[in-house]
Amino acid sequence: MKPNHVHVTEMDQYERSAEFVDVMLAPVWTALDPVLAETLRGAPGPVVDVGAGGGHGTRVIARAMPQAEIFAVEPSRGLRAVLLARVNEDPELRDRVTVLPGDLLRATLPPRLGTLVAMNVIGHFDPTGRRTIWRLLAERLLPGGRAVLNLQPPAEPMAVPHTRFSELCIGRRRYEGWGRAEPAGPEQVTWRMTYRVFQDGEPAEEVEVEYAWWVLGPDRLKAELSEHGLHVNPTGLTDLGLWCITRSPE
């Protein structure tokens, strides 16, 4: 039984992988959930959830900030479909979450922001895009507001060997997620992801995607933020790579 093989370039890296990405991220969010919730405790709204994906983080935000309005921004049509369905089927989310298509840098957001959450997403922004985000925070973040993001390895352009990062069974099908990275310039790597599906032990489907990822380490993050009068400190367990950004009091 030969799997159907599909190769997708970066036009929309989630066009074919969205069905795998959301379920494979669930274990990651098991670890992130309590740490992010604690970091958001007492933060003001409104909240922007950047690259909200299928809404795992959106649910964490909603529970941690039960009164806040949330703007969930997701450019991928496939992941946005999961996000919109997840929001719609929960009456509490449906009343408070607005799902926005497109890129954060082009989204229509409130003039003042209480909180910005950017989980598993900062590497999709090039240095110019990152600086636009830092400027947005410096200009529009409310007093007492904060931004929370995580830095994912590698912090420098380097090869990451082919590694299985996820495996789960749903019904008769077993799903595997594999990834490897290769340097693609002084500040970038190319991730090549492979999603394999087996039914009754036989290969049934294989999907490959690749995308550019802009590397960012703590020192570079601190330097960029300081240029905009922003402060950053690690939060939670070190291996989760979470950082909390605040601005100087007005």
C-alpha cells in the first residue's frame, strides 16, 4: 500500500498540514497552558492572539482572562477554519473572541492593547516585521499591559537532524510528525516537515511542507526591544522558552 505523496512550498505552508498541526500541538499546549495562564494573571484586555492557529492558546487566554475581549489573528485558511469552529462551538468564546484573517501587521486592531500573545510564531516574522511588532507594543500597549512570546530553537542558523516530534493514534490511524532544519542564510533556517499517516499498520499518506524560519535568541530579543523602550524577562520553566515583555511606566 503506497502512500499518497504531496509536496507543498511556502505559499501557504499549512494548506496541507493544518489537519495534522492542530492535533499534534495538543501535547505542547499541555505544558504551556499553566505557565501562560500564570503569566497572564492580572493582565488587562483587550488581547491579541498572534498566529492563533486552531485556538489552543485562545482557550488558555480566555480562561486566564475571563473578562477580556480577544482578537485571534490567523493567516492560514486551514487553521483558521479549525479556530473558527472551536470558537463557535463554545458559547463563552463565541461572545468574546473575534477571529481575524491575514497577517498581524495588516490586521485591524483596537487603538490600545492590553495584552499580546505570540506563541510558536515569532520566527515567521523577519527582522523588519519584528521591529514593527515592537513599535506597535511601544506605542499601543496600555500601562500594566504585557506581551508574552516563546523563543524556539535553534537560536542560530544551524542544522537540526530529522526528528520525530509527535505521534498519536486516532481510530485506526496512527499519525507521525517529523521535522528537520537546514541553515538558509545568516538569520534563517528552512524547516522541512513530514507528516506520515498509517492505517492498520500500513502507510496511507505522507505530506511534506517547508517554510522559512527567522532565528531569534534571547540576546538579540533584548537588544531589539531595548531600542523601543521595552523590557523583557524570562517566565516559567526555562525549557519552555517563555518571555514576558513590558513597557516603561508612563
